[in-house]
Amino acid sequence: MTSKTPAPSDVAIITVSYNSSAQLADFLASAVKSIASPSQIFVVDNNSADIDVTANLTKKLGVNLLKLDMNVGYGSAVNKAIPVLPAEFTTLLVCNPDSELNPVAVTSLRSAVQDNKVGVAGPRIYNEDGSVYPSARSIPSIRNGVGHALFANIWLTNPWTKNYLSEAHLQNKTVATGWVSGACLAVRRDLFTQVGGFDDHYFMYFEDVDLGYRIGKLGYTNLYIPQASITHIGGESTKSVKTEMLKIHHDSAKHFLSVKYPGFLWFPVRAVLGLGLSIRSKLESLRNKA
């Protein structure tokens, strides 16, 4: 960003913390440099054990802290922040606390969603080792969902996983995509409010898939913006409870099935896929314990 491009003052950066104080310091340092004022940053804490550390950090930096009295999950925590945002914050940038932002990414994502035809926009996401995370994907279908679930870990090049992950994240130009990762996404506040925010039924995982799906159904185009890029360490607050997170992930997948394939006629399909997801979750848990 040059001196001719002022830091955006209408963007609210929202991050959710759950025992994430060790990662927050670096994230907030990068976020403060990416917008006009620290008052644009909102940390929503899900009743963490390290809340005192987080509170001291946010106070020192002049960042807003919203303390919840229970862990409501990722998407629901983001939703809690929306009513307290000043009216001038018309763009939302939702980002994990184990990420590193930069001015170019924030400005690029903010600019992308100013187009009224655009729904959600997401950046290129680099893993800590420099590889690119597949953060832009297709909306799961029955065929791709089943194939990915059955073969992702044993047949790495299977066509269903390839179709689900898509190759959007390998592009060097802006492309339309089904959904973008909730690790970092931008959306206009009015549109986010219009669709009811994240679905509170998802504790973690699939809230970003669901958001992209619902916004896409309204006729908006979701975009992957590789010109904007961030670094994401990934999953720091959940690594110690991996087995529990696997169950939550599969439960969220089941809920998304009920959203995309609702009604009595789809019940047999949901039942069979739900059973498959339960079996896969159990097998993955046993593998982790081995």
C-alpha cells in the first residue's frame, strides 16, 4: 500500500478467540497495521481460560474485546459482534487469530465486496510451510461428498476430492468459487445481516460452506482473490482436542446435508450419508488413537 492509498476506515476486523492468547499478539499486530484505527478490530472471546491475558493485550493495543460467558462456537461468536459494531463499519473481515494480515489483503478484499454482485471474497492462504491451502472450493454435492469422504485418505488423486477441492486456489487471477474459507473472508455487513449471518447450528466447520451456499443461492458471486494473500498457521486452539473436533466436523457436515437436501423426499439420502459420516468419524477417531 502506498501513501496514496489510505488504510480503510470502514472495515471491521472480527476474530474469535478460544484460549488463543499466544497467537493473538502477532495477529493483532498485523491487523493494527492493516486498517486506519485499532478501534476497528473486535476480538470475541469464547469464555477462554486465558481471558485475562487477552484482556490485557486488547487493552494495550486499543482493540475491542467482547467477552462471552460460554463457548458458543466460531460462527455464533462472529454473529455476537455484529450488533455492537458502529454503523460506519460497512465491511466485515472475519479472520482466524492464528493468521497474519497485511494492508494489501485487507484493502483488496474490501474493494472486491463493494461490487453489489459479489457475495463473499477470500484471499490466497499460505500455510506456515509456504504451501497454498485450498481455501476456495466447490459447494459439496452428493457425488463429490461421498467420493471425498470415502477415498480422500486412501486415493489422494481421486476425481471426487479433486472436484470438491477444485483448483481455484491455484489460479493467479480472480475467479468465482462456491465458497471461501472462514479462516479469512470479507463480506458486506448489509448482506451478512440480510442472510442472518452464520448459521448458529454449526459449532465449528461448515459455517463458511453454508454461508457461501446461501449467498450464492441469492444470485451473488463468491470470489477467490489471489492478489490478496495471508498466512495461516491453522488450528492452534483445537490441536489438543483433535478427536472431539473430528466429531464436530462430521456433525456439521450432517447439518449441511439437511440444509442443502431438505424435506421428506431427501430423507433416505440424508440417512445413508449421515450413517456414512458417523462411520467415517469413528474410523478417523480410532486412527488418531492408534
